[in-house]
Amino acid sequence: MPSSPLRVAVVCSSNQNRSMEAHNILRYKRGFSVRSFGTGTHVKLPGPAPDKPNVYDFKTTYDQMYNDLLRKDKELYTQNGILHMLDRNKRIKPRPERFQNCKDLFDLILTCEERVYDQVVEDLNSREQETCQPVHVVNVDIQDNHEEATLGAFLICELCQCIQHTEDMENEIDELLQEFEEKSGRTFLHTVCFY
């Protein structure tokens, strides 16, 4: 088992649903050292119609978003679960964070969709390599709805627990991911980048 706790990041597009659900379970139910991020240029939440999303800057707090949507249409955003999600988010951290603005080092970065995986890998590969410390970037596709976010978060959590208990993450992770693919019926993407 690694001598130091696994440093984990979970990344989706807007740092709202999938990454925050996984953040919540990893930190508060399993005690992991975890941070969550989005890779988008803006934070997007569903609006009154598919072509009318609510768009916020990453500097906007979850509380400000919550109050804005409460003012706009309390019934709609209660019914579709957005207010409940924002209420959970603001108990975890003040605001969404953009992955590209974080310079912390992680052992494992989990992304929730292939486009986000590509953005994370591109960002890491564009940085100046300083320590040559490896970071494993793993993608598991999770649909952006409440039910899938919860199921995906438990899958991510189980994966993190298995990786935490490996003797040698570098040599065991590929085999572990293959086992998870067979068990879950999902395809995982995996690459190693360096800091």
C-alpha cells in the first residue's frame, strides 16, 4: 500500500454534477484527499430550454448561482434538481474551479467524459515538466444527469480504493482498469502524463 494517501482530482466540464458528486463521496464518505474541477470556459447549468442554458463565470460562487436560479424560477430548478445539487456543492467548497488554473500535483486524475479527458491531457502536456512525477489520467464516461453522476461516483470511489491498496500503482493500474472494464461494462481511457 502506498505510504502517502493518493492525491485525487475529479474533472468534468463545469465542476457541478459529476465531479462534485464524486468529490463528495470520495472526501466525506471515504476520506480521500480530493479536489474537483471543470475544464470548460464557462460554467453551464440547464435553463428553461435546451438552447437557453444558465451560463456563469468560474468565479461565481455556488451560493450566487443558487440564489440567481431561485430568483429566476424556483419551481423549475427545484423540480429538475439543480437547486438541490447547488446546495450540496456549496457545502463542499465555495465555487467551481477550472483545472487549467490549478498547479497542484495529483497521483490520479479522473475525468467524466472523453472531451474533458482530452482537455486535461492537452493541458498537462503543454506545461513545462519540472519534477517528472507521473500522474495517471483515467477517463470513465458518465452521463451528465443526477442518477448517472451518483452511479459514476461510486464506480470512481471503488476504483480509487483499489488503486490506493495496490503495492505498485505504476505496474498494476492497467490490469486493474481492465478488471473494472469487465466488471462495469464501461470503457476506460488511460494515459500517463508528467509534472
